[in-house]
Amino acid sequence: MAYSYKAKAKNIRTQNAYMLAKTATMFEYEGLPESIPSKELEKLLQTKGYAFITKVDGVLYALDGTLGGECDAYGNAKEIIISNPWLKFSKTLDVKKDGVLILSDSSRMGLLPIFERGNTFLIENDINMMLWGYNSRNQKMLSASDDRTKQSAETYLNKLVDGELGVIAENAMFDGIKLQGGTTTGGVTVNQLIECIQYIKATMYNEIGISSNFNMKRERLISSELDAAEDSLFPLVYNMMHERIAGIEALNEMFELDVKVDFGSVWALKNKELVDNKVGNNEQGTEGAASDVASQSGSDQDLGTDPEKEIDPDLDLDKDGERERERGQAQAPDTNPDTDNSPEVDELQAIIDDPESSEEDKQAARELLSEKEQ
């Protein structure tokens, strides 16, 4: 079936479904009952914002419901109304006593609102690109004063399309037809539309913890610009993991299970220890990173003076670099700030000295350099 760019609602739903298929593997579960498939649990959490796990006829199910009834001191509902036709189950349950309420995030929003917003902009931009393509075909327009002249002009154009040369035998053709300038796109170029798509997608992916660059500079990026967006990848994803850990702990305690949860797929590089409500292991992670860096630095210095010394094969900083970076940006020993910034300063100076650099890049490099000197 051909793609209809005018079917906005349908196209948005399709794109949302694709995004939910991608994020279905964001978290991995071990030890869940057979009656609660992990994909169904995540579908509820990501689309509804929460899931209530309770027993129906002695079997555990993750169900959707409506929170309501009396609230606690913080405005949180104490009851949930569940109606499931397939299970023939309809009842008002106590959130604390009759089951476990697992939240997708602390605001019970889920991921669907993010996808709705991002994909709405993407579908609108698809329409803009489609219309831009149509308008780009219309370079010139022919207008005719009567039907006979119009038919002659159409015959002439059809012959050109078929690869034949046409002949105009009447002066009336020249007198009755006029050539008009084609419509314009108001200065909008296809590159701008593509950049808009890249920006929207990058913003949406960054929200769910996937790094995607949307810097619009045409020529080159310095390392600080590449790292600028990294911190925005973690807050929501870690908040989601925090709520899942709390929910799974309550589930294990109430129903005597041994369920475990961790990051999966490309999110596996994230560090669950940062959000497990244990402060001590965060310190341990950063200290370990600093000690590894220090030991590696010492090994490099020893190799410079003693060629017989070898690097420990068990030490693989490249493999653990991303994980250690996320463990709180390891608190390394005090160093000279001038030496820390020297590679970046050299990079900025190289951009300024490069004759092929644009004036815009040179000016930006000068401003960054002046800020660092201050």
C-alpha cells in the first residue's frame, strides 16, 4: 500500500509503534512469572506510565487500571479500579495491600508522550518535504486564453515528454499562450528540512538515552561540543531504572519472588548502581575509576624508562571507559588545569590558524579560547 503523507494520525501511530518496538528492550528482566511476559510489562509501563501486578484466581498478572479513590498526604491514589474482560475480573483494589504498583518514572508519564511530540513534528516535516518536492517540479507555468490554445500547448508538452519534436503552425498559439514564473518555496531549502528532521530525531533519541548529534555546524566539531549533550542522556533513563528497581523489590517481597531487572540492548552501558538507593557503591565506582586511571598512567611512565615492562593484559580501559565515565565522572586526583585544557586549546588554535576554516568557525574558536584564558 502506498504511503499517504496526508494521513497524519495514522502515520504518527505507526511511528510511535516503531519507537516502542525499539525501546521494548531497554530493560531486561529475569525471574518473571510466565503469566507476565517482559514485553507486556514494558508495553504497559511505557504507554500507560504504570502497571499494577496482582493475583487473579491465584495467578499473577500485570494489569492496567484507573487510579483514584482516597489519596495520601502527597496526593497519591490509594485505590486502583481494574476491569479486564478476558479474565472476567472487575474490582477496586488497594494499591498497597492487594498488589504492587510499578511506575515507569516518578511522574507516571511513560515514553509515549515523548514519541507523540517528536513523531508529530516528523510527520509534519514529511509533508513539508513532499510539498517542497512538488513545488520544485513547477519551474514554469503556461497559461492559455482559450481551449484551442490550451489543447495545442498540452499536445506540444506531451510530445516533448515522449521525446518528439513538436511544431506550432499557428500564430494564435503564440498570441494566446503566456509563460509565467514558477512558484517559489519561500527561501526554504531541502537542506534546512533535512536538518530539521535530524534535530527532531536527535532530541527524541537523547530523551530516551540514545546519543544522537544534532549540531548544525557544517565543517568540524571540537571535542567539548561533542561531549556537551552527553549529560542529557542519563536523567530520564536512570529515573526509569530507579522506579523499576523499587517496584521489583516490592514485588519480590510481597509475592516471594526472585525477579531481577537491568539495562538491556544499547542501554546496557548505563550503570544501574547509580540509582539503586545505595550511596556507598557510587563512591566505590568513582574511586575504582580513579585508581585504574592512576595505575595506567604509572604503567605508561614505567614503559617510557624501562622497555622490558609490559602492560597488564587484564587492564582494558577502552572497554570500561564508557562505563567509568558514567560512574559520576570519576573524581581523579588534582591536576594542573592548564595541562588539562591544553589539547582543547591547541585544537581551538588550530582552527583559528587553518586558512580553510570559515570566518564563523574562527570567531567561535576565538570566543571559546578567550573564555578559557579568563
